[in-house]
Amino acid sequence: MRAARKLSVVPDCPQPETPIKPVKYGAAPWSRLPPTPPAHEISIRARAQSLLSRDGHRAELPDYESALRIIEEATQHG
């Protein structure tokens, strides 16, 4: 088994000091993909889709506002 390599600082290094670029998340600016909704919105929409699905047929994924209404109605009716 090899020993771990030790890193050391090189004095007068010719590599320029450049600032580190921040990490960008999501699709590339030139991509045509729609923005991804946050995880909590996806879970609410998936729950509403599950409530709407019947007899082994998957319902369409509702938008966020409709999903909130569907879940609220389902919890009121028991």
C-alpha cells in the first residue's frame, strides 16, 4: 500500500492568482430546457397526481396551484 501524497506550497509559483468562479446550477443559458421547479413543488404536484390517478391509469401532472387545491379538497373530504 502506498503512503498518501503530501501537498506543499511552491514558493514563487508562476501560476497566476485567479479568483475561483462561483458554481452555477441548472441548465446552460443557451439550452431550451424549462427551469426546474423546486423539490417541494414537485412533491406536492406528484401527491396531487397520485390522488387523481384511478384504476391503474396515471393522471396528468397538475400545475402547482391546482395541486394545492386538489390536496386541500382531498383532506377535507377525508
